[in-house]
Amino acid sequence: MKEDIRCFRERDPAATSAIEIMLLYPGFKAIRSHRKAHWLYNHNMFFIARMISQHCVRRTGIEIHPGAQIGRRFFIDHGTGTVIGETTVIGDGVVIGETTIIGNDVTIYQGVTLGGTGKDIGKRHPTIGNNVMIGAGAKVLGPVTVGDNTKIAAGAVVLEKIPKNSTAVGVPARVVRRDGERIQDLDQIHIPDPVSQELCRLQGEIEKLKKKLEDK
């Protein structure tokens, strides 16, 4: 717990005290809940683990499946949407699927989905390396790997492997920087496919509908 608190204080300049983080930060609450749920999940207490997970969703707007493997110093910044009244929600929460594997020192922002495509079995969700930053609204879908020290831009949709030490942007995501050097992409053939972009958008809408059905 001390390490998680220190992580939040180091990465969020708005954090003023450990008490504030423990009581008021939804990202911290979600991570602590997941630590408990994951322990129960690993000891075959699946129902209780899932119950803790779903209770956390209602409190924070952040859904982390108990089966997800998350490393140390994981930081969720502004994980939940903004709630106005009883039913109106602006912005998306964070969703992390069952077979997701996340390394150490990873930072994700609001609206991030580490989910599946619906066509894979077994390992269905992403593997995120160490020291990765995933920007607001980004989606990483399927059993893809995001390498160490990589940045995924806000709004990007990752459907293929991203190498380490890279920066990826766009829909679908493409690498624009690697090992500190800008990628010179003059390929006029393999340009982003508008059909693929529309499919990615529809996939995002399907994920939202699935979540609403599960909440009911």
C-alpha cells in the first residue's frame, strides 16, 4: 500500500497527501480492490473475487477483471467518467480484461480499454510491458504486446504488436517514433484503411453496449 501511495504522489502533482489519495482517488481504490480480488481469484474463490470487482466498478467506474495480472506501481489517472445527477455519465471509465498482463511502472488515463476483439480464445487480452504510458481514450484490443518504455497516444486503437521504446498514434495505431528517432513513413500503399477505421469505431461501441448490459 505504501508503494502504491508513493506512486500516486510521484505521478500526480495535484496529490497533496497520503490520506487524500487513500480516501478520494478512484484509481487508488480500484487498484487496492484488484489486489484483493486477484488473490482470491488465484485461490479459486472466483465468485467473491468477481463480487469485489463489480462493487469496485460501481464505486469508481473502473472495471478490472480479477484474473488480470498487474505489476507494481500501477497508476490510473482520472480513471472514472464524470457523473452528473443519477444516470448521466460524461466520459468513459477504464476497462481491463481477464487475461491482460501489465508490467511494472505502467500509467493509464481515463477511457482506456485493454480488451478483446471477440475472436480469440485463451489469451484474449493485451500484454503491456514495463514503463508504458497509455493516453486517454486509447484502446488496446486482442492478445497483442506493447513493448517496454512505449507511449500510446490518446485516442489510438492498437490492434498489432508495438515494439519497445516506441510512440504509437492513430486509428489503427502506427509507430511514429522508435528509440528516439522519428519514423520516416513514405509508403503510399499501406495507408490507413477507412473500412478498418470504421470497424475499430464499431468495436468500441460494442464494448460500451456490452458493459451497459453487464451493469444491468
